[in-house]
Amino acid sequence: MEQRIVSKEPSAEYQIESNVKTIDYGIEDIQKDLFMSSEKIEDAKDALDYKQNIILQGPPGAGKTFVAKRLAYYHLGEKRPENVEMIQFHPSYSYEEFIQGFKPNSDGKFVLQNGVFYRFCEKARKKPEENFYFIIDEINRGNLSKIFGEVMMLIEKDKRGNEFGIQTTYMKGDDRFYIPKNLYLIGTMNTADRSLAMVDYALRRRFAFIDVEPGFESDTFNEFLQSKGVSHGFIQEICNLMKEVNNEIINDSMQLGKGYEVGHSYFCPNEKVTDESSWFERVIRMEIEPLLREYWFDQEDKVNELLRKYI
């Protein structure tokens, strides 16, 4: 098998940065985008400062991925997409994709290639005066120890910088890898995915955990739906239904609990709503009802009773 070391220059995608326009992004901007209180937002920002690695955890549909990118912009102080990279872990995700490994090229030969996190660290090192954010969506869907490998110890805030550089599995000679001090890690974790790998204790202590909860009660959720053409009365109907559903889920501590609540994202349309009754009925029938029947697969009457008053 022919082997060669690929160039350690960052990939082309990381070199195209000239003349990029940026937009200031402050507390007013993030409050307009998210259904979270300003205290919660500041809490997450402070955790990012203090720990440099955070995980946004919450039930399905609570908008964790949406929050992650905007939190990065808010911490940075401006909307600069080139300083933010997002990937999603899955059960097949590997160290070779994340850090470094031998992979086939277009000629069918195996060559050493840098992974996405390795390349992003290189990019951040080139601009130490700027902050960079690496977002890992669904972080608990991957085998974390296997993916991070020996790099796990480097993600700690006090292990950042050249002086803590180590040789990774495929490095030779005097090469060392380190995570720069201007790089922040933001993970998202679905608390309803108990069938997936839990974050092990070694990795857990290196992150701060921020709860992201359904935002049905927030003023911005109400304002968002009104901007999409949904009437105030109908919004109240949605909030009443979801409050009742989520209370039932929380109170079912034997099978479910708070981590299984239904988030607001199910009721966030991309387009203007022209017929709110049809839109609501479709969301319930095609998204909410199947989820509840999965939750209470052996309690059909319970689901029927919950939804009957509203559809």
C-alpha cells in the first residue's frame, strides 16, 4: 500500500476568507432569534467563557442546534459564519474523520488526511486574535472516547496552546497537535436519546451543561407565530395543548420525565401560515401524535384523550 503524507496546509475551504462582510450581533439580536430569557442566554455565554466547552442539552424540538450557532455569534460579538464550523456525530463517526487518518483519494490510493477538527484548529491558529467555534450536533450519538482519542485531554481550558502539544496516532517526527486557546467547543445533546451512548465521566467533566427547554411560554414564541400569520387566540390554544402534554410527560417519571418534553420547533413554520386550522391539524396529526404514540405505545387511550380536546 502506497502511503504519503498530505500537505498540512489548511484545505481550500479555509483559505477563502477575504472581503467577508460581518454584522455586529448583540443581546438584542440573539433575543429576537431565540425563545430563551436573557438570563439564560447570559448564563450560557458565561459558561462558554468559564469552561470554553459547553453542551446544550434538552428534549427533541427545543432548538438546541439553532441556539448553538447564535450563541457562538453572540459570544463572538458579530455574525461571522467563517469562524463557526458545525458537524454532526453519528454511530459510524470515527477518529479518522475527526482528527486524522488514512483515507482513499480519487486515485484509489490511501493517503493520510487531516480530519475536520484538525483542520479547523489549524484555521484558528492562523488568527489568534479572533475566536472560533466548533459545534458538534448530537454529540452523544458518537462513540466519544473513540472519536476524540488522545485529544480528549487537550480540550480542557488549561491544556490549550502549543506548550501542551502531543503526537497523535499517525504523526511522525517532531510534529505535535494542540488545540488553540481561541477555539470554543459547543455540543448539543438530545436528552430523550437514552438508547444512545451517554457522555462518559471523563469527557463530562470537561464540559459545562446548559439546559435548553421548550419556549412555548416566551413572548418571542408568541411574536414569531404572529409574524407568520397565526392569530393570538390560536397561539394560546397551542400553548395550552403543549402545556398539558408536557405536564403529562414530566409526571410520567417511570417511562418518560422532563427530558422527553415536546419542544416548540414543531410549531415554527418556515412559510407564512394562510390557514392556521389546517396547519395546526397537520402538525398534530403528522408530528406530535406519532411522537406521543411512540412515547405511550401501550396507552392508546391516554394519547387519544390528550389530543381529543384540541383537534
